[in-house]
Amino acid sequence: MPTVNDQVIDAVVSTNVKVLGEAAAQALGVAYQSLAQSTGLAMENAMMTQGGMQQITNSATSVATSLILKQGSGGG
């Protein structure tokens, strides 16, 4: 059975240790990136909801103002 050079074994072991050492940092990076993305989407949804509520408020204010003006002029 042929033997493997000790330098090759050391290179493979070093590479494996490096990959295993970096795995935790990469996993945390992915987790933080997902957290940032979900937080951004939550803020976007809140902004869209606020904009929709502002449109409803504007419509209600317009209707109320119209009714007040009609009552003031004796039209209703």
C-alpha cells in the first residue's frame, strides 16, 4: 500500500481545521443578514400601512369637511 507524504496530510488537516474554524463565523453572518433583511421588511410593511392609513384619514377628513360646508350653507 503506498504511503502518503506527511506534508500532504498536514495540508489537508490544516485546510479542514480552517474550514471548521470559519463555519461558526459564517453561520453567524448568515443569521445576522437574515435578521437585518427581516427587520427591513418589517419597517417597509409598517411604512406601507402608515401610508394606507393616511389615505383613509385624508378621505375621511374630506368627507367631514364637505358635510360641514353643506350644513353651514344650508344645503343639507
